[in-house]
Amino acid sequence: MDKLIVHGGNTLSGAINISGAKNASLPILAASLLTEDDVIIRRVPDVSDTNYMIQILSALGAHVERSSGTVRISAQTITHEAPYELVRKMRASICVMGPLLARLGQAMVSLPGGCVIGDRPVDLHLKGLRAIGADIDLEGGNMNMTTPNGLVGTEVDMRGKQGPTVLGTDNLMMAAVLAKGTTVIESAAAEPEVVDLANFLISMGAKIQGAGTRTITIEGVERLHGTEHTIIPDRIEAGTFMVAGAMAAGPEGITINRICKEHLEPVTEKLIESGHSVEFNEEGSSVKVAPASTPKGARIVTAPHPGFPTDMQAQFSALYATTPGLSVIEDTIFPQRFMHCAEMSRMGANMKVDNGTAVIDGTDKLSAAPVMASDLRASAALVLAALNAEGSTEINRLYHIDRGYEHIDEKLLALGAKVERVKER
Ligand code: EPU
């Protein structure tokens, strides 16, 4: 197991490139099961979550080749059973359900287990798939699915207590593309990653309208064909480095390339509200972020896209921990996703978490301490806090960050941070 040592206090400068989006790659890799033809996907980030997904595709019988960000998949003959040993490692494995049902008429996928960011049920996934004709038995920790009368399109409202579901929308969309008739997904997730999946499916011959809005209409087709696709830039990785710019760059700022401006609006708005400088180039493909001379605290309430992403709240907790004054962060999507606050408190942050809300009384400087990463975005927040802290912070359980940030240590080094990856004993 690796750990990261961050020697804090260095001023960041220079430029980095953002990788392809992890959360777009995972369902798109799964969707390659929908055709017997070859599929080529570019800019797939080299992170452990995409590696797990590739292992699952291989275990299902697909032939997968990967070389520097490009993945070629040939799923000529596949089986319907996703092995538990792989599925249990990553919740997003459940996005093979839709493609397997559509292609084979059956699927057996383990129920994903608990998750440190909170209760993560699959009821909406099941609701969507059942609505279009799947028979689903839950037995022995598995979801056994069959389609006795085939998949048949219908209208489904996918709204849950916390709003729309991203992977639930993806699963239903992937199943519906080969169903008979028309499926209308109401209260659909509108995240850019859902739009990227829809564009991928459309390039395979699917008929989908409305992706990116709350109503997606899918007219089933007989078969899908091979395609080539480039994954969108990772807006969460970009947002994380934008926060790094606000927390630790010099007056010249840092430049973050290969981004998509329109996906970064809520993050940009919050950085500007705190007084930081955020300047995009004309094409919106690059941004320069520099810190405010006297930053101000702010209030964030997470919400489904186009609201402020839950996947960015931990990083903003780190920012506000080092912004003098009061800030408040409420996570309405995963109210238990505040494990990073206890760890940051060990570095001198003043944070009180209650009932899905963190109240943060910012201080100028944090101090180094050994800390433990608890999940992907929490670990990113700890890295950000450590960049600002005085002394050397040891971040243990680095595998969490390697699930979703491609070459994070190399990118930080390129910006002038002093970081070392070392093997934990
Ligand atoms: N929900 C249900 N029932 C369901 C599914 C979800 O009640 O069947 C609830 C969840 O408990 C949550 C809300 O609906 O309160 C939204 O969850 P969603 O289903 O949208 O989450 P997800 O699709 O499982 C994706 C991302 C997460 C991100 C969330 C929210 C991927 C692979 N994962 O998860 O990303 O936090 O959407 O935007 O796309 C991360 O990258 O660190 C990460 C956790």
C-alpha cells in the first residue's frame, strides 16, 4: 500500500493537462458490451476503477486491449455472470446490468456492498429495469435478472428521495437502447457524464433524445454497431486542481488545460464568490486560477447537475478550512460524506459536522499530521489541505486516490508541489 508525503507550503505554478473523466469512462466501457463489433474508446484514464471495469469486461468474455489511454474492446461472445470478487471492489460495476440484459436477456450481478460515503441503495436501478420488463430476484447477495417477455419501452420516473440517479439513469438508458418501442426516462440525471454515454450510444446507432435534460427519450433499435469515441475531460479532477490553484498558487496562478468550461460553472462560481481569480481562454478549454489576496468564506449546498457537485464538496471543505471566516457546506446527496473533516481537524482545521452539514471556521494555515484517506474525494481534500499545511503530511491509504486521479503525484510535481509516493509497511 502506498502513502503520499506532502511537504507543504510550496507555491504552485505552471500547467497541467486534465485526464478523461473516470465517471464517463466506467459506463461507456460497460456499454461496449452492447455490440459484437469492435469499439475504440480514447482518453480512458489509467486509474484503478477503469482497470476494475476492464477486468470485469474481460471476465465476461470480452477481448480488451489497452494502450496509453486508448481501449479497444471486442465483445463478440459474452456471458451474463459478473464475478463477485470483481464487482465487490467497485460500486460502478453495476452498470454492466443494463448492457447484459439488453444484449443477452439475462444478467447476474452481485449486489454492491456498503460504501463509506453513505447508504447507496440500488432500488432505482431495479425500478427502471423492472419497468421495461426485467424480472429480478435478489438471492444470495446477487441480482438475478431475466427478461421472460423481452425488454419493452415504457415511461419511468426515476426520481429518488435525493433526486435523480446518475448510474441508475445510465443503466436504464443502456438497457432501453435495444428494447422494443420507446422508453421515456422522467427525472433523469443530467450530468455531463450521462450526456457522454448518450453520445457514445448514439454513435453506435442508438436513438436517444434529451440527454442533459430531465427527460430522456429512447427509441429502441434492433442492433448497435462498433464506434470510436473520446471521453470528455474529468470535471472533478479539473475542479480539484482549480481548488489547488486557489489554495496554493502564486499570484501568477496555475493553468489547467484540456477542460470543458461549461462543466465547471458551479465550481467557478464558488471560487469567484470567495474572491479567487478564474480566467478561461476563449474556447473554454483552459483555465488559469490564482488565489485571492483576502479570500472570503461562502456557503455551498450540493445538488444534482447543474448544481454544485457532491464530488467537489470535500475539496471545498479543504479550501474553506484555510479561508478565514465562516463557511457552510451542506451535502444533500450524500449527507454522511464528511469523513475528511475529522482527518482535517487533526491538521488544525475547525470543522463541526452535524446532520449532513459542515460548519467551518477557517484559519490561515493548517499544520501537518499523519492522516488517513477514507474515500476518493476525501483523499483529494487531504492532499489539498496538506499543500497548505506547515510541515510534512503523511496521507495513508493512497489507493483511494488512485481509484480516480490519474498520476496525481506527477501532476502535483509538475506544478511545483513537493510530494513523494512511498510504500507503506
Ligand atoms: N440513490 C437511491 N437509489 C438508487 C440509486 C441512488 O436512493 O437506486 C440515491 C443515492 O443514495 C444518492 C442519490 O440517489 O443519495 C444520487 O446517487 P447516484 O445514483 O446519482 O450516484 P451514483 O450514480 O451511484 C455517481 C458517481 C458518484 C457521484 C454520484 C452523484 C459514478 C461512477 N459515480 O454515483 O461519484 O458522487 O453519481 O453525483 O459515476 C466519485 O466519483 O467520487 C463518486 C462517488
